[in-house]
Amino acid sequence: MDGIVSNDHQKIARVFPRRTRATPDDALAFVGDPPLFVPPVDAVHISVTFTWDITEGRRLGKEWSRVAPVTVGGPAIGTRGEEFSPGVYLAPGYTITSRGCPNRCWFCPVWKRDGNVRELEIRDGWKIQDDNLLACSREHILAVFSMLKRQKCRAEFAGGLEAARFTAWHAETLFGLKPVQVFFAYDTASDWEPLRGAADLLWRAGFRKDARSALRCYVLIGYPHDTIPAADDRLRQVWNLGFLPMAMLYRGQDGKYDLAFRRFQRLWARPAIMRSRFKTTEGSSIRTERQPDLFGTKSEEFPVRV
């Protein structure tokens, strides 16, 4: 892409405090301060995704104000999401078909910013970044799956699917898509039983229990009163269930986190490290390992490949 032109034919530079996999890379997408040469633009949009980048985003607003009129916005600022425009604030391939969430999770700002789920016009893409796709109507979800079937790349559900809303028809339709990866979440103790239920539906639909590269689960760690042993137990529960656990480090509004948890997270955020630690191979024998539940109040048996 050469750049972004708005509906009123304005050339807009989009500026991001940090680069991620989802950051656009066209000629009018920038990370950080203005370079020596900036193509002529009519406006500058500073997009802030993380709350700990708000200060940097506002600083960038001042720096870029010398180039063109600046607007500072984005999820961290509390900007309400509207209809999705592919390639503007997310790289090509990403798409958002709904916004908002009916849940009221204490650690999540989505419901405060975007309210209940709102279905949007479905725009082409293969990386689904919805806040809670499964909270949408059956008709909308089927339309999204139909759109994914015609994409040049296999689907990725990076935004995650809520296990508590996951049903047999979701699993069967999902299996037909042969997705690259599907994320679920294990944020609180109440997520465990729905996650187990979702796993059973996935196996029944035809997903292999060894498909850890495709079936993944975000596991929230390091939140107030969490401990490393308890977090380790949750991550092992997810591994033994048949998903690839991805440790997600809790950070407050100011972005601060526990350094010990940050070091611990590295052990559970890189698939190669996890696979080398567990050395799981197809056809390996099975033993049973007793693991404490989230709060260590009881024990439960899980199959562990050795």
C-alpha cells in the first residue's frame, strides 16, 4: 500500500508509539518521531493501543504537530471503535467484524469503552481480531466463517474465542476452516470448566489433541494476589488439556508489572521452549499427573505425555 486516503480525500499519516505484528507498514504508517522526510499529509493520527504508551503517544502528538494537525486516539485513550477500515490502524490481513463485549471482566477495558457487542460490516481478512466474536448472532458468525473460506490465507482467531459460548456447531464449522491458530482464554478460575468443555467439543469435531500449534490459550498471570506456583499450575493445566498455553502478563494502567513474573512469563510465551521442556511427541506413552487447581484447594488428574 502507498498510504491511506480518507473518504474526503485527505492523506492521513498514522503514527504508533511501538511496532507490533499488527502495525501497518505502508508509506504513511510511522513508528515514533517524525523522520527527516515525511510525504505531504493533511492530518496525523496517533494511535495508542496500550495504556502504558499514553504518555509517549501524547509526546508524539506534540512532535508531529509540526507536520500536520494531530489527533491522539486509540483503544488506550478510550476511543470508541466504529466501522472497521482494513489496513488503516491494523496491518493488511487483520479484520474486525464486531466490537464490544457483554461480559464485565474486572481487568478488561473493552466493555467500558465499546459497550455491548455490536456487529459491523464484514470486511475481508483472515486474522479475526474481534473482542468477542461468539457473542454475535449465529447469522453473523456464519457470515464471518463464510468470508474466511474465500481468503488466500488460512484463518487465525487472534482475538480469541470465549469458551463459555463455544458450542458443537462452532467446533464443527471451525474444523472445516482448518485454521492456522485459534486462541481461547483462561483468565479466572471460572474459565476452567468452560475451557475443558470447549476442548471436548474440539476433539469430537476432529481436532487432534497434539495440534498445539493450532489450538492456543491465553493464560493471565501476575495479577494482584497471584503467585508463580499458582500461575505455573494453571499453565500446566492448559498444556495437559491439549492446548499451547501463552502466558499473558497482567499490567496495570501505568504498565508496571512484577519482574519475577516477567522472567517466568518467558518460559511460557515461546512455543519452542515449551516443547523442548515437555518433549511431547505423537504416539508417546501417557501417564497421569496430579495437579492442584487454580487456588490449590483440591487436586485433579490430568493425562501427561511422557
